[in-house]
Amino acid sequence: MPDTKTPTELTSQYTAQVVGDLERNAKEQERVGAEIDALQEQLNALRHDHAVLTNLHRALEVTGAPIEAEPEPAAPSSVPRQKTSGKSADGKRQRTRKADAPKETAARTSAARKPAAEATSAQPTLIDLIRRYLTEQREPRSAAEVSTALGQTHPDRRIQTNVVRTTLENLVAKSHAHRAKQGSSVFYTAVGAQEPSASASNTDRPTESEAVASGN
């Protein structure tokens, strides 16, 4: 039999649907209203910051404005002049001091940075420290050993093992150091570090002519 519904049942269904739509609409209005309030607060904060920055920009422009050259004093005349107040002169001096203040501050800052920059440039680079350390060693050294030794010698510098390892690999790639693997460990030596010992061992051995002479 076909499903037949009475007008009362249809009215109830439509009513329930309309009520549900109203609830969803109200919730959506609340959500959108909350977002609008948040955006309005952000807009007000941005407007406030804009006003502060604008005033600061104007103040900096006034401070850094060029100073007008003072007019040359006129030739003295025979007619006596009346005494004028020193307000204009004081105002010019104050403007001159305000304009010179940023220049003096910049000069002091650059003078303070100059010794620090000279001290930084005078320090040897990490590559120089590693090459010098490997040259002084008679045995191969690992990256951790090199990092520890340099950290003890130069406690003012932040020497990290991974940076030392990368620098050592770069020296190996440029043929400035040798790389040898022993088991799971990797050791590095400077190029020509073993040459003095080899020459010394050759010097200790007698030559063939000396051996023949001693035999005779």
C-alpha cells in the first residue's frame, strides 16, 4: 500500500526541518560574528601601530632635517641698534645640537665596532686551526679528537664536531689532508705530515757507498 501521510505529519516534519535550519543559521551567525570581532581587533591594532609609526617617522624627519646656513652678519652701521632677545640664537643652537646628535651617535657606534671587527679579522679561521693542528700531530686524529683539542685551546670559540668533520672532508676533497678508515672510525692526517719521519728514517740508514767503505 502506498505510504500516505496526513497533513499533520507533513506539517510536523517541515516544522522540525525549519527549526533545525534556524539553529544552524544562528550558530553560523555566531561563528561569523566572532571572526568579524577578531578581525576588527586586528584592524584596530594595525591602525594604532600605523599611527605610532607615522608619528615616529615624522619625528625622525624633523630630527634629521638639514640645517639652514646662518646669514652673514651685516656691516655695522652708525645707527645704534636696540638689544634683541637671545631666543632666536638659542633656538638655532638647539636645532644644531639635535641635528648633530644622530651623527655623533653613529660615529661612536662605528668607533666601538671597529676594534671588534679588527679583532675578529685577526683571529685565524677554523680551516687554519685544523690544518695547523693536523700538521703538529704525528698520528691520525678523528674529528672528535680535533674538535676537543681545538675547543680546549680556543675556549672563546664555539667549535662543534659536525662543523669540524665537514671542514676535514673539504680539506680531503682539496687534497690538503688524508682520510683513513679504521673499522667504523675515520681518521685524518695532514698532507706531508709523515714526510719528516720518513726522511729521518732514511737519514739513519747508511748509504751503499758507506756500507762498502765500512766493509773494506
